[in-house]
Amino acid sequence: MEKGTIAIVNLQNPREKVIGMIHEILPSGIVIRGIDVNSFQDWAAEVSRNAEAQAICPTTMFFPMHRVIRCYEDEDMGKVPSFSTQFINRTGKPIRDLFL
């Protein structure tokens, strides 16, 4: 994976899952701009309504490598749409544009 990839990062201690755009992968950790997966549907709803004051916004985060369980690219898997596909279908906007 490289800078600009839309990815899902699974973390431990505490257990979290984040979707976002990779900014950097370092030996010490990963820098990603994104949101918690648990907030994804609410965030997409806000974006689709063109809410001026959004309660959920992407943030740039650093996660130390000892917390990273796995990191995988957000992509369609057969008939199961990726988060990116779900987002564009719901909002009409590419998810990448909101992670810049």
C-alpha cells in the first residue's frame, strides 16, 4: 500500500476499526485521515444531506504499529460493495475527496 490508498485499519487495545486515506506508513506506525467505521453510516447521511455543520468529520490520526492488527485496501468483494462504493452510491461524491 502507498500514500493515497483508501484503506481499513483494524486496531487493538482498544479495539477499533478506521476507514480512511493513508498518508504515511512508517516503521513506528501508520498515519491515516479518516473516521471510525462505526460512524460511517451517520457520516454518509450527513454528507448526503449537505449538512453545513457536520458532527462527524475526518481527522488525521497516527496509530503506533503495535496497535495495528491489519490494514487492507477498501475494495469491492464480489457483490459486496466497498465502503467507497457505498459512499458514492449514497452521496454522489467520491470518498477520496472528503479525505483530502
